Amino acid sequence: MFAIDLVDDDFDKLNIFVDALEVMSVGVSWGGFESLVLPAYKGNNLANLQERGLPASHIRMYLGLEDPTSVLADIEQALNQAYGPQ
């Protein structure tokens, strides 16, 4: 498990990033093998995140058994969709 914070708290970019992921799915783990992503901000819990010291751009990721290069490529292409190629 690891987490990333996007460069800004733009909820639209957060949604674009998460929706663009193809290898990783949105969800929580119940002991499965798949890679998962879970954004901390749900659109209505900003006060709770601030109390916990988390930015709205905080995203938790759980790595499964997929090829690590596929997961990295998936994250990269999703970032490119949200922010444009770097």
C-alpha cells in the first residue's frame, strides 16, 4: 500500500485521474489480488480530511499481483489525462 497526493486539490482532475485508470480499480481490499485505488476526498468530506491533515488530492493505492510495469504505466497515462503529458 502507498499513497500519493496530486499536485493540486482540483476535484475535476482527481476524478479524471481515477476514471482514467485501467489496470487499477476503485475499491477497498477484502483480501483480493487486484490493484486498487481509493481517493480520500469523496466530494463532501473536506472538513474530515482537514481534521486528519490530509489534502483533498490524497489517493491510496493498493498493489496487487499485476505486473508492476503495467501498474506504473497505468498511473502515468492517468496522470497524463488529468494534467497533460509532462
